[in-house]
Amino acid sequence: MILGMAESFPRQRARTRNFTIGVPKAFGVSPDGERVTFLRTRDARDPVTCLWELTVATGEERLVADPRRLGADDENLPPEERARRERVRETGSGIVSYAVDSACTLAVFSLSGQVYAADLGNPGAQPTLVPARAPALDPRPDSAGAKAGYVHNGAFRVIDLKSGEDTVVAGPDGDNVTFGLAEFAAAEEMGRSRGYWWSPDGTRVLLARVDESPVRTWHISDPANPEREPASWKYPAAGTPNAEVRLFIADLSGGGLTPAAPAPDEYFVTAHWGKRLLIVTQSRDQKTMRLTDGLTGEVLVTDADECWTDVVSGVPAQLPGGEIVWTRVSEDTRRLVVAPAGDLASAEPVTPPGLQVRSVLGTDSGAVYFSASREPTETCVWRYGPDGLSEVASGPGVHSARANGGTVVAASRSLTGASVRVSRGGQDEREIVSFAEEPNLPAPAPRFSGAGRHGIRTAVLFPSWHQPGGGKLPVLMDPYGGPHAQRVLKTSSIYLQSQWFAEQGFAVVVADGRGTPGRGIAWDRAVYHDLATPVLEDQVTALKAAASEFGDLDTSRVGIRGWSFGGYLSALAVLRRPDVFHAAVAGAPVTDWRLYDTHYTERYLGLPSGPDDPYARSSLLDDPERISAADQRPLLLVHGLADDNVLVAHTLRLSRALLAAGYPHSVLPLTGVTHMASQEAVAENLLLLQVNFLKASLDAG
């Protein structure tokens, strides 16, 4: 960078990992509420994440562990750890996760495949290397902080943190079997990145035994380096066998392994060990979900849905009195349930209709903290306890929280910025500072509206220099558009890329159509057996409504861009509605849903059955041959060759179909790039290439 010149937004965004460097995260609160642990880098330009501790009473921050001082090397990560980070979309380096004992006096974490332990609440203490076998995966201490479990070469081991005695508890058990790790479907689609749980007294461990032998082996080659052998891994594509997951309880006093007792469903969703061992399972068609006592085999509640049941983050949870925290659907609302285990099936919800519970954030004494929305563009933090229901963090924006010992850490993002506030006893006491850089970009100023009869939440962004009536602007639709994710939220950070595109001369329209979260069960289920028609219709509706409201949108020049499901939607737009969309950039698109994983795809489309099944209706591969030459639109396909989530086969098969139909298009292969496309040069230049393509295609120079 030349001295005195501002760094470009694409370069800055890539260097700061989308402005996440310096942002505090992964909060924990000690049981007495006096200390808060968190992860953050040392400053805005340092990419290495460290472990910190805040003393609430004084506001003093202590650097607990700095990976650089420990000699860590993120280039030397075990392959299993790289895969785990890809599943959870972790782009950071250094300490990216940690686990603590019940008193929050000990933190355990891994660096470069080695295990470290750090004392908390002890200002003079330094982290120590635990003599566990390397590479060590997912280390977690027991409740007393005396032992730590971890996984090495497929075996689950426990090491005594004082004596160093290291014991194999289960495994290894063959090339395709692991104990204590999550399988692909769980980590990618269920939000479960772990495979073992300590009992509260530290004498037993619930272990997941994962056998991937039935799962088909897929291969990713590296065409840029033909001397390298292809990478092989197990991928459960729709309609094919899943990994076999069995649950065992390991008795660390020498009692060996005994089977746990959940119902024999296809999917093991999650577990929680408090007064009872609670296990959640789900049928292969996902229409049935069971909550079972893993020690007795008693089925506590069975949920059923004619389309699918949802995995809700944070449930089940348990309160000190043994009450179980669960959710239930009624009156088109996901609602919170807090009830004794024996009354769970018949217990009435404690939240009202219209307040959509998003996730359970945790418990503190007899209270439950959860995130919920009345308006889908906003997510607030609520508390339910003996004194009833109350809001903890609210206002236009996206809020989350952790609570313990009467201390609440509330992280908030809004259109005016972001903050992390620490309150104790209801009084705002401290702020945990973020070192994140400010973007070299005018602040996004989205105009919000509800489009069409469905009230499709829509945001429109203009160039900061544009004056109403100052001339027609080409339009860029910038959606995700599919289940699980929203793009229309009242937080400025989500619109940074959209605002940059606007500054290049576009009016940018972002819309969350049917199937996106936060609008109720019927809205979610509108994409059942059809992932194409509703989502595309809603983008068209949002575009027309925006053009009607803002006269400066030129609907004769409309482009669309997206990644993953957004990439699928972008390609779908120009292939099925070339009358509306005139150019598309499709990044890592799913083009043939038979190539995507079981748990995600079968939830919406069921099992593949025949030529007229939902897979054919939602596939892009037959579309090119139905398009006349006059309706062919510029299409740029972008895909990482190392993507193990949406394989490059999706783009290659669509390109083959386009070529066979005589449909001109461009393909940009990204060597060595995964689904995250997080490498600095790649992330920067992808934005520049996209805007150049769109300007040329839409005559928007």
C-alpha cells in the first residue's frame, strides 16, 4: 500500500477476514459471575486469536494464553482439525475454541495438535503443555478440572492433568471408526461438532462411536498438481448410506463401555448431561424427533411434523431443579417449554404466539436465556425464570448473550455499530472492547420494506453519492435466499459487501424469501419438495416492489450474485427467468441436489425417487436445453476445486449441460480453495472480478 493512500475495501475485507479480526467472541462466565473468558486477537492487524479473562468488578483484562508465546503454528494443523474448522466456518487462527471446568478455574485448548491447560482467576499463571498424544483433537476437561478427554487417531483418551497418566478409554476400532468425534452430517448440518460428553461428577463419559464404512468414498483431486494423489473422504450424498452412530457410556473406574439407550433413529442430534442424560435423535426422514433418557431408555417426548422437525441450538437444557428446557411448535410459532421431565409432553409453552424462539443461549440458576424474534430482521435476548418473561437485550439489531452467577454478557450488532456489554445484577458495568477495523467504505444505509403479499423482508442500498432522480442505476440482487441463513437484518456488518457493490454504481437489492428463518413454521415449510420455485418467485417479487418504490432502479439491467445456496439461486434466476435477470455470478452453486448431503437435502426434498421427483424439479441440469439463444444470459460460475461441502462436480456438470445446449458461459476454477474461499488474495480478487463481469454484462461501466 502506498503511503497516504487508503487501502481498498476488497483488500481490507480480505486481510481482516471480513472484519472479524479483533472482535471478541466465545464468551464464558464463571459460576460466581466475577470473571468472563473470551477469545480475541491482540489488535486490529494481528490475526492470531488469544484467550483472555475479564475481572468484572475492576474491568481489568488479562491475557491468559498467546499462541505465539507457546510456539503454535497454524500451518501444522491436523487434517481432522482443518476439516472441523471448515464445518463450523472458522477462518481464524490461534486459539479458535476452548473448554472450561464447571468452576471456570481451568481452560483447556489445542494448538497445532497439542493440548494446553491454563489456570483462570490466577493472574500469575502461565499455560502449560499437557503431555497428551499428538495430534490431539477436541480436548475438554471434566467438571473438576482434574482430567481432560481428547481424541487421538480415532481413539478416545483421558489424561490426568496432574500426573500425566494417559489412558485409552475406547478405540481404535478400524480404519473407518472413531470414538468421540462428530460425523460429517452432524458437524455440517446439525450444529454438533463434538462426539463426547462428561458426566457431572466426572466418572463417566458419553461417547459417540462413528463407523463410516457404509458411507461412499469420494475423491477430490488437485489438477494444478497432478503428481499429488487425490484426497479421499466419506461423503453421505442424498439417498446414500449415512455413517452408523452408536452411543456408549464409558465408566472411567474400570467398568468398560455399556450401550446408552436412545431410540434407534438414524441421526444422533445432540446430548446434554445434567441431572439426567438427555439424548436427542431423529428419524431418517426427519419427520420424527425423540428426546430420550440415555440411562433408562425412557422416551420423554416425541415430536412429529408432516414436513420435518427442526434441530434447535441449545436444547435440550436442564435447570438445577431438574426441569428440562425444550421447544414446541404451536400457532405457527416455535415456543419455549420449561417443564419437569415427567410433564414435558403435556407442558404448556411459556412464550407467547408470535415470539419465534431461535435458540436457547444457556441457563443461570433457575432462569433460561434464549434468542427470539417478533420481527424477523431483529433478534433479541429474552429471559424466562421464576419471575416470568423479560427482555434482556433488545432494540433493532441482532443480540446474543451468555449468563452465569447474575452476570450477563450481551453482544449486540445494529445499524450503528457493535458492542459487548457486561452487566451484573441488572447494572451495566463493563464493555469488552473490539479491535476490529472500521471499513474503508461509506456506512451502509439500507432502506427496509416488506414486498408483496407475503411481506418479503427487503433491503435496498444505493451508492453514497447517488441523488434520487439523478439517473437510472443497474440493479444487483444479492441474496442467500435459502434455509438457515438471513441476509436482511438490522445490522450494518451484513451489508458491507452489498454497499461496496453499490459504490461501484449499482442499486443493490437484498431479499429474504420463503424458507429463510425467523418468519414462522409455515414460512419455513413453503420450500418443502421445491427448493426452486418459491425462492425464485420471491426474488422477482422483491425486485418489482423495490423498482416500484424507488424510481431510479433500471429493471432492464438486472444482475444477481450469490454463494452456496445463493449461487444456486443466481444460476436458477438467469436460467428460469431470463426475462427478469440479465447476468449472474454463481459461486459454489448446488446444481444437482443428488450430489449434496443427506441431512440437509432430504429434509426438504425427501429421498431421491424418480425422474419427476423434487430433485428433478429443483435441479439446474435440464434448464439449459430449454432456453432459446435469444434468452441466454451471461453467466459466470465460480468454484473452489478443494470444496468438500459443495463439490466442484456441481459446477462442472452444469457447465457440461450448458455447453451441450450451446449456452455461452464462463467458469472460474479456484485452485486449492474450499467452500469458504478465505485465502486473502482469492477473497480480494473475487470481488473485483465479479464487479467487472457484472459491469461488462449489464453495460454498467
